[in-house]
Amino acid sequence: MALIGSLAVLTPVGAVVVPPARDETGVSASLFDLSQVQLTDSRWTDNQDRTLSYLKFVDLERLLYVFRANHKISTNGATSNGGWDEPTFPFRSHMQGHILTAWAQCWATLRDTECRDRATYFVEELAKCQENNGNAGFSDGYLSGFPESEFDALEAGQLSSGNVPYYVIHKTMAGLLDVWRHIGDDNAKNVLLSLAGWVDQRTGKLDGNQMQSMLNTEFGGMNDVLADIYYWTGEEQWLTTAQRFDHASIFDPLAANQDKLNGLHANTNVPKWIGAAREYKQTGDSKYLDIAKNAWDITVNHHSYAIGGNSQAEHFHESDAISEWLTKDTAEGCNTYNMLKLTRELWAVDPSANYFDFYERALLNHMLGQQNPEDDHGHITYFTPLNPGGLRGVGPAWGGGTWSTDYDSFWCCQGTGVETNTKLMDSIYGYDSDSLYVNLFTPSELTWEDRNVTITQTTDYPVSDTTTLTVGGSDSFDMKIRIPSWASGATISINDEEQSVDAEPGSYATVSHDWQSGDKVTVKLPMSLRLVPANDNESIAAVAYGPTVLSGDYGDNGPSNNPTLTLDSLKRKDDSSLEFTGNADGGDVTLGPFYEAQGYHYVVYWSVSGSLPSA
């Protein structure tokens, strides 16, 4: 690690196919590249495997249909898709960028050659579309499933189709970037830079007022992806273009730490905050960091449900308004996907345990259960209902439905879902110049190539309170192990000998050691029942055991109001599961992990009575 002025600069470890062209500023720790971490058999790999099955199944020609049709190339007799990729749907072609990213991630972590080959073929065909722009009547570099005239209407303030054009362009660019950096495909780089050049040329013609007016239409993470292109190429024009997408009406209140989120469409805005974090790392401008940190703090502490998700009907409400918004259309999946990305960015600047307390909360209690375990292709619910008697499988307001489908949905949450479930390993471990960080307790194997060390983590967490880390190879470094904020009395042992370390809840416990191959670190994180009250009404609360939010099983007939749960009636059945029994509204109820609440009506938030039983 080097220093530039007062800002730390951390150079990423090896193993990336395409290394970045420049160092980032303000970074004091980093997360390992996907290529260095693999999941091992667990509930997490079940999700990964279902998504992988879909990524290998989905028809490439159908995915190419709207691109080819728009760019006046033969669709080769392919069938068009339905849902949000139907040939007349306003923002068709957004999903394909997510799938490109997912294929690239499967190559990076699994070395899956079919996913690699699908990605490179798809990019090759996109290049043909882009090359035919002259015949299609489009400007050089343009690439999309809808006409370039949509941008004319956008810039003139006359777009009425429901399209969000730059939102789609962002997804395509992000997918191309991932295929380039994870696979090393030069076609992806060329198509990406050509499309980025089109964005630069298009936005460079607008004055500041025109640009800010245009930014009132959702544009995804355009500042994020363009700042990333600058990071990977070192070419200043991409940073300049990224900064044109700084949305003043959103950024200025956040820079002043003002909560102005009420009424905003949540997933329109979280990607902008990620972009601010990326721009901070490329510029060192502290205003960007203030925007990203304040947005995270406000959202996590004042707008998030017990499961880590946020928003109702896709929108933020008043600060701390939780109990009055427990409905069928809570917790849009995309929002949590993006909040996890923002969390990763901020942790790298300030590697504090509270960031991964939230990360674990949202990944375990929202994202893991967003996928339908009964579906071989891992389809997802758009919303995760938190109303009394909720039932997973709720589609968006635009198009409706229950679970996503193979070819007739292509919702935004389906796109972020294929990304999430192909990168479940991406934040388990981190590093700095002296230390290994253990952020999450997930069965996995890390190959730390720079130190010629492996770490194998075995655990039944969160059913068990114990995880074991086995070292392969020899080296001296600190092992920083996250102690969750709920874990009082945590212990850490090396080769069965308990260590004298500060294991304060909500911190990283540091173990310094000269590691030898075969050393075993055993981490015990005692769990107990705890309440997660609604911010606006402490008598309405979720119940958690350790990191896991529990829900009541109401079978085919869910209640319409929050049942009154007698807290001291709660009892764990045995140590081999997270099944509890209790009494609610005078009747027996079984509670279990919310991430497993599938196929039946459930209750997450209760009207609570009395006190939890003592541990």
C-alpha cells in the first residue's frame, strides 16, 4: 500500500484477467477478485446452481432478437421474448447486460467454459449490430434494442413512452465491462468503448441545465460504469463523462446529510450513490464520499426493514416509517442488490464491521430467499412481501405475475437476481497489506495467490454458531474476524487453544499469528433470540436468532393483521435446525428462517407481548 498525500492507495491483488490501469484513492482495504473465491456445498451453492442452470438454458438467439431487429440485422428466425423484453416494450434489452455480467462471473469463479463461450458469442453478435449502425440510421457506437430517436425525445423533454434509455445503456455497458475484465475479451472492450464514446459525444453537446433536466429520468448507474471505465483504461474522458451524470437535486441534500428520500423511486437513486462512491475513488473529492456514506446511513438506519430490504411500491417513504408500510409490495429486490454494492464500496474506504453486519442481514434474510427453491432455473420474486400473511411470488406493478419466468418476464429484479446468485462469494474475504478480513461465515475456499495461502471455511452457520477456517500454506499476517453486533461472548481458538483477543460485538477481532499449513481457527459466535422493532413502533417487531430473521408458518391461511406473539413462549426445538415454537393470538405457531419461508403464508412482523426468554 502506498500513500498519495493523505489518501491511501491499495493496488488490487493478482488473478484478475484485465488489471485496472490506475490506482484508486482513499482505499484502505479491498475484497478479493471473484477468481480467488469459490463456494463449497451449502444452501448458497443451491441458489448458485439453479441460476447457473438458467444461464446455460436461455436461448441466445432470443436474447439477441431486439438488438438485431433494432439494428436492421436478420433475427435468424428466432422467437421474440415477452415481458420486459417484448419487441415493443419501452426499455427492452436491459436484461441482456445483467446476463452478460452473470456469464462473466460464472467464468471468473467457476471457470465454466460454456458461460464464457456464451458471453463471447453474444458480444460478437452485438458487435455486428453496432457495425451496422450506418444502415440502421444510427450514430457510430450506438447499441440498444430501441431506436436512437428515444434519446432525441429524452433530451427535448418529450419522452412519453415510459422508456428509461440511459438505464438500459448502463446495463449493456456494465455487462460488456464485466466480459472484458473477467474474461479478457477484446471484442467486449471495443464494443464498450465505442458505446461509451457515443455517450460522451451525445452528452457533451448538452449544457448543464439540459443535462440536469435529462437526469430527472432514471439513468441507472451511468456515473458508476463510466467511472469504472476510467479505472480500467486510465483515459480521462470517461471520468469527465461520468461526472456529467452527477444529479445535483439528489446529490446536494445528501452531501449536506439531509434525508430527502421521501417520495423518491428507490432503485432510481441507489445506483447514483454507488456512482458517487466510485467517483470518490477516482478523484479523491470528499464530497462524493459524503454523498455515498450519508445515503447509506440514512437508508440503512431510517428506511430499511428487518430483512435489510427497503421501499414500498418501489418508493421511499418518511424517515423511520416502517410499521405503516408492511404490504405485499415491499422490499424490491434490485434495491437490496444495489445497497450491497454500495456497502462493498464504502467498506473498502472504511473497513468497519457495521458495514458487513448490514451486508449479512440483507444477503441472508432478503437475497437468499428471493429465489424460488422449487424452480430449477432459480426464478425470483420481484417484491418480498412483509404484510401479515405474506406469500413470496409477487411480480412488478408493470406486468404483474408471481415468480419470474424463462421468457415472459425479464424484470429488473430478474436481471439483478442472476447477478446476485452468481457472485454470492464476492464479499466473504477481504485484505489489506497486513491482514486477511473474514467478513461472512459461508462455506468457501479462498486462494490468496499473492501469499500462496489458501483458507477453507467450513460451517453450518447460521444453524450452527461455529465456523472453522483451515489455513493452507505458511505466512505471517493478521486475521481480522468480524464479530457481529449481536454476538456477545464470542471466542476464537487456534488449534483448539482459545486466544486472548478483544472480541467486542460490532468489531473485527484481530488474531496475529505465524500461520502454518493445517492451522485451524475456530470461531464461536453465541446466538440468542432478539427483537428488531419497527423504527416507528416498538410494539411491532420482527424476531431474529443471531443473524437470522424468523417468520411464522401460517400455511394456506395467513392472518390479515399482525398476530400478538407471546415472547416468553418461544423455544428452539433442537440444535440441528432453526425451528422454534411459540404462541401467537392464543394458538401454537412454528417459526423458522425467513429465507426458507417458501410456498406458505408467513408473518415476519408481530405485535409483541412480554419479554424474550432468557438465554
